[in-house]
Amino acid sequence: MKYIWFALLIVASCTPYHFTVKPFHYRVNDATYTIPLQVPKGYSSEKTMTDSAGNPVQVYYYKDGSFLYAAHISDSATYQPIDTSRNVPLPHPSGGWIYKGIKENGLFWREIRLNNGLVYGYRNVPKSNEMEFDRAVDFSSLHTPNAE
């Protein structure tokens, strides 16, 4: 009997996070592209919008105040301000930069800016959810956009 409990514990610890895959659509010239977003389950609302510069942005909000976003930035605008004097970026395998930090309140943020204008990130994420949000952002940033 104790072996059954041990086996169940192992299986439970190996269970993947709960995600849903949502499409993110954006246009470049006359072509529409879609990229899959891996979104941690449990979001309370989803918002698709166009920012003041005309860039498409998709945001998933959670009850604890955290949020996950994807955007296609056609200019040098950024979705979240990053103090590059305090945050040294790491190169992204697909070309671009990875930024990550902790706010004064102990909550995590991260943003991946790819050379093709795609931006993925999150803000206000507690330590307990950091790995799940990192995985979501990494998943999306490693996919090639599909033309429709």
C-alpha cells in the first residue's frame, strides 16, 4: 500500500502545469499572422486591444493582480518600461532579448522582445507562480508565426 502512495506522489509531482493555448493574431503589411500563446489557466479576464501606436496587444488578467501579455510592436515602443541600467538582458535563441526582475514589492516581471517585433511578458507575478509564467512566455517566444 505504501508503494501505491509513493507512486501517486511521484505522478502528482510530475504533472504539468495547467495551460490553455490561445491564438494571438497580428498584421504586417497585408498579411495576417497567428502565434500560439500558452496561457496559465485561472485568468479572470482577457482583453484584446490596439495601443495608441496601433500595435495589437492581448492581455490575460488574474485575480491576484498579475497579468500575461503578448504584443506585436511595429516601432520602438515597449509594453512595459525597463530600466536597462539595472537589468542586463540575456540573448534570446530566436534573436532578441530577455529581461527579468523583481519589483520592490517582491513580485516578478519578465519580458521577451524578439527582433521580429513580437513581445511576450508578465507582471506582478508572485514567486509561487513564477515558473508557470516563465514557461508560458518561453513557449510562445519559441514558436514561429504562421501566415494565414
